[in-house]
Amino acid sequence: MAFPCNQFGAQEPGSDAEILEFAQSKYHANFPIFSKIDVNGTHACDLYNLLKSERADEEGNTDIPWNFAKFLVDGNGQVVGRFSPQTAPEELKEVILEAIEASS
């Protein structure tokens, strides 16, 4: 799932429809892309407040440092991982498979 955010260098200035069209046409995104939200600050959405409170980053910071920060949530709703924006989704295959196996 993706939650566009314009809090990082104004990278997501478009409307929800424009962001969806761009992600699908340029990157062939085939996963849910939700409406634009804030992930940090006083207007951060409740979901990201929960995710950040459950898992700090590698340095112990809770705020999201840049677009493409990733969280892994298991089938029971537990946050089991947080990954930096630089971590490619393909690098998470083993972690995802382990989380699936652990929740089975």
C-alpha cells in the first residue's frame, strides 16, 4: 500500500488522481495508492502515528525522514518491521516470508 505525502521536498504536489496516474503509468504500480496524507507533525494521520510509535528507525527516531519509508505489519496488526527509504522492496522478500511463516 502507498500513502503519498508532500512533506518531503514537495515531491507529491499533484492531486490524488494525478499521483495515481503517474504511479501507474511510469512505475506500473499495481497496489493500493491512497489519498495524500501527512506522516509527520501535528497533522500526521492516525495510521502513521501508530506505526511510528510502534517502531522507531535505526537511529531511534520516530519521524519519517523521507518518502518511501516502509513498515511491515503482520496478519495480527503488529508492526514487525520498519525499513529506510533506501531499502528496495525486493530486499524485503525474506523478511516478509518470515513474517508470514511466523503468523501461520
